[in-house]
Amino acid sequence: MKKQQTIDEKLNSKIINRPNPLFYGILKIVARTVLKWQYNPKIYWKDNFSKVKGPYILISNHASRADYLFNSAYLKQRVNHVLGYNEFFRSHLAGTVGGVNCIPKKNFQFEPKAMMRMKHIIEQGGVISIYPEGMNSISGANQPVASGTGSFLKTMGVPVYYSVIKGGYLSCPKYNTVDRPGTVESVLDIMFTPEDLKALSPKEIEDIVNEKLYHDDYEWNKKKKYHYKTKGKTAEGLETLLYWCPKCGKERVMKSEGDKIYCENCGNGATLDDTYEMHPFNKECVIPETQTKWFNMERKLAKEEVKNENFEMREHVKLGMLPEYELLKNKETSEIVGEGELIINRDGLTYIGTRRGEQVTLNLPLKDLPTYGMCTDVTRFYTFFNGVFHEFYPEHNIVMKWFFVTEELHRLIGGKWQDFNFDINTIESN
């Protein structure tokens, strides 16, 4: 009797070609309809993409979960999107991502199989779409692109076009999974010719990508003043990102309710209107100019904290993993298979607890841990131990700080994924 293939085995054995023209064309019509209804899209072409033929690579900032629609619906060419490996295990996505021949890639992992598949599409004259940040924006602004992006683009040696999506985060913020219809702009242009790629070093390529893709939705909408249908719930869930009070300095004291975020300890707070501008309750309140600036202040504090050689964080977590045979239902991102203690310090990330009925101890050195993945909202995060997906569900609202300290520890010990080498305050979000 033939042994049943696991989902992973099916993914690895699938031959991925360019999308079927008919199926792709139907989905493109659906995508345009959805975008017109929900996002009032404004597309700005700085190069005539209608005359551009493949092969080429389209790279984009990753503003939200809707980016795949924006980077498909208005291009003449059929696009093979590179998508997080774990997303292929979710039943509500599997049919579509498989039907349009998305390429699975484990985020922040070196994967020769994914590289070979991308090269195969390029050799067919196709178009590859990648999001080099590795996941959609947590803060409303970019994070640096993943290490190796420059080498990858240089190796492929084909023209590189880019898309900067503006307003996508405000329509689909990471801290709340309910969509908020409103205007989204997209600017498309060429970034590198093959001759450019030959002349530039991988590091120079990554620097240019970081600068050209950088965008801050909050800063941008201070000028645009677009309104989003938040239904009076603009701030709901925001304390998962903005957990620190800028007035009293305490952590995990911020709470949200409807359109308000406030400190339970000192009363500091603000009301958010439907453009996402924050209005302090009174003149005694201490509120940063934008949510991004608030977020970056938290990072700065974490960066100082991890300089202590004895720094350590511990948290009780539930452990989630991907199923072997049956797809995940109800938009779940993993199935709970154990629980234990998660520890981060100079020795790396350590999980001590149960996994599928067994006691295990797992460790990942800091040099191999630039950051984590985040599937839906700011309640859980994942990484790969020996190439195997592990997702952690913390007991407390501590996910964002876990990201900050891990990223800054990685950078502190000389890890490859370093911060931007330019001042983000000098880049204007037009």
C-alpha cells in the first residue's frame, strides 16, 4: 500500500511553473474588484510596465496581508509570488496559493529549493514577486531586508522593479485583524538593470533596496489625511505594540478601548481619529508624534537593556507546530502540541518543555536568529529549529518586547542582520 504523503512532502515534490493564464486571469478580475471596493487604489507608474516583458523580479515593501493583491491585479504579466512556507498549511489559503503557483519559502532561512524554483520561473521568462523584509510590517514602517537579498538579486541577474505600497498598513494593521477600508497608493518603478547588478556589491544592492522601499504609513498620512473605516475602534489591540508608557516609564501598563489608548498606571493616553492621528487626553499627557516614533522609542530602550551581559527574559508559552497531513482550519496558524518555558539571553533562544508528548530542550544561537516570523497579529511568533516550524503563544502581552530584545541581541553580537545604515528620520514618506 502506498504511503500517504505529508503536506511537506507534497510541497517539496510539486513542480512549480508559471501560473495558468485562465485561472490567473479570473483571479486578477476578482482582485481588482475587491481592491476597488475596499481600498480605493491609486496606482502610479513611474515606468511603463505595460511594455515590460519578463523575465524580471518585482520587489516590494510588505505593508499588509493585502499586498499580494496589489502586486498582481495591475500588472500585465503573470506573477509567481514567494510566500511563507507555513501559509501553505492553512486551509483557507491553500487552494488559491497553490492555484497561482506561489513558491513556498521558510522565512529567514537559506533554502536552495526555493532558489531553484525561482530560477526556474525566471528561465521560463516569468516574473517573481518577493517581499525581502520577510514578513508584513509590524509597526507601520519597514524593517531592513533579510540578509542575502543583495546576493540573490545579483545572482539572478535580471531587471528588478519595485513597488512601494502606501496606506496598506492603515487598512490592515498588524495589531488588529479586522480590515479597515480606505485609500491605498502604490508606486512602481525600476530599481536595477542587469548592468547595475553586475556593477554593485551585494551590500550596496541591499542598501539601495532598503532606502527605496522605506515607507512609514503614519508619517505619510499626516500629510495625506486619508480616512479609514475604523468604526470607532482605531486603537483596539494597539497596546500589543505600544506596551510602554512614555510618561511613567512602566511596561505592560498600556490598554486600549475603542479609539483610546491609555496607561492604567498614570492615566497618560490619547484618542485616535480615523486618520490614525493621536490626540492627547490633556496637556499633561506625554504622547509621541506618531505610533512609529513610539514604537522606535521602545526599541531604543530594549537596545540599552540588552547591553547588560546578564540580560535574560523568560516566559511561559504554549508551543504550536504545523500538522503533517490535515490542513489547519478556522484560520489557525499552528496546532498546540506542548508547553514550557522560553528563554532569551546571550546563549540564544531556548525552549524547555513538552512537544508532542515528549520532554525536549531546543536552542538556537543568536547568530542564527535575526528575528521571528509573525503570522497574524501580535499575540504569537515563530521560528525554525533545524528547519522545523515552531510557534510560541506567550502567556502575557510580551511578544513585541521579545522581538526587540532578540533583534538587538543578534545585532549586538555581530549578527548579519543589522539595522538601517541611514537615519530613517531623513527619509520623507511622500
